[in-house]
Amino acid sequence: MTVEHWQAFTVLAEHLHFARTADLLGLTQPALSKRIHKLESDLGGLLFERGRQGTRLTTLGEQLLPRALSSLASFQDLADHGRRLAGGQTGRLRIGFGFHTLELVPRLLMSLRRPGDEIEVELRDMSTKEQLAALESYQLDVGFLRLPVESTWASRAVSQDEVVLVSNRARPVAELSQARDLPFVLVSAHRSPTLYDHSLQLCAACGFHPRVVQQVPEITTALALVRAGMGVALLPGSFVRSHEAGVEVASLPGLSAHWQVGAAWHPEDRNPVLLRFLELLDGQDRAGSERTSGHG
């Protein structure tokens, strides 16, 4: 027996008329009769009786009807939910991000959630290393991290960032080479190994190793310590330039201070919500290109 057999039973039970029911279901009367007979055969009892007074439900049919209606409604709900999942209208999306995309990710999420959608979004503030580990173990669907990544991942560049030199406004430092003998506050190697290593490389390019007096887990903490006069710091410009109060920010021309930020995900992941999210990311890229071309 199939859903179609139970559907034939419930519609016939409502109308108690074979010709009308067959029309409603788009069947011939013989085809409808065949479905009913098949259901009765599988159940081992009659569901309907035909007589001079017309068609009526048997006791078996009357007792089965409420559960049949409830089961068909549940099946329809399951089918509707499946269609919504396949269309990306409901489901789950787990996103890893960092300070580089604090503005981009929320903006994309606002576009992702349309009226009537039921999408559960989990946001996790993580370093590049943490995101790659979470992607590897399928704990994230997409991460926004420092590029490049291994070719095993699908990736797309979304923005660019740079390391900048941050100093106390009362004692500004304009060039990294001038900070040779100054104390440094760095975001810890444990929290952001890529930023930590990049900072050491920049100092090495200027001929010195930084005298690190404090490693911190957060950029905001590093900024607070610089404002307090503990030392200078090498931090991402995307974050620092929106939190400049009390500090001096200097770019590092002539040094390899820039890097690309991008989205990365499993290339075989067919999560419909992820695919919708990536379409929005494509739209963001096209809009940015059009704005750039318009100013050209």
C-alpha cells in the first residue's frame, strides 16, 4: 500500500461517491476501484460497502479514517518541510569568522533571512587555524579566514586586510623600523598564529625581533594596552581603523603587510542554505565590482 492508496481512501470517505472522487483525483473509476481493492486486500477487510443507498464506510473504514487523515497530514508536512529544506528556506548554517568580516557577515545574514524562512545560524568567532580545524571535522559549513588555503577547500576572496603599526597617540611611531627598541604587545600565537607569525616576519624584514612584553587573546585588549602606554602593537587595519581613539595608526609601505580574506568551504557540500549564502556572496562581489567600475 502507498500514500496514493490512503489518499484514495480518505477522499472517497469524504465524498462517498466513486465518480466524483475519481474526478477529484484525476483517475478513471476502474483505477480508483483498483486502489481501494488493493488497500482492502492488504488490510484484510472491507473499507466500503456499496448498496442501493449508495456507498458507505464500514466499521473498519470509520475506525481507520481519523488515523489515515492524521498520517496523510503528517506526510504532507514532511513533504513540505523537505521542499523548504531543499530550497534553502529552512535549515542550518554554521559560520566561522574573525575581525576581518565583522561587517560583511551580518550584512549577508540579513539578506539570507527572507520573510517566512526558518534558518538557524550559528556564528563562531575563530582564528584561521581554528576555522580550518572546524571545517575539517565538519563543525563549520563555511569560514571567513586568511587566504590562501589548501586546494582541498573551495574558496573565494572577499576582501583585503593589512597589518598596521599601532602606537600611543602621546608617543606616535610612524615606521616599524623605529620600533626596534620598543616593547610590543601582540595577539597571542595560540589565539591567532597567522597574525603572530606575520608580525614576526614584518619585524624580521626590518632587521629585528620584537621584544614582546605581553601576548593577549583579543585585539581589543591589545589596543587598550597600547592606549595605556605599555608598548606598540601590530594589528589588523580593518579592526583598528574603526577603534582608533587614543592610538596612532601607521601603514607599513614597502613591506608585505597585506593579505586576502576569503570564504572557504567543502567543495562537495550541497547544503542548500550554504548554496544560497554563497549566491549572496557572489552578488556582493558583483556589486563591489560594479561600484569599482563606476568610479573608474
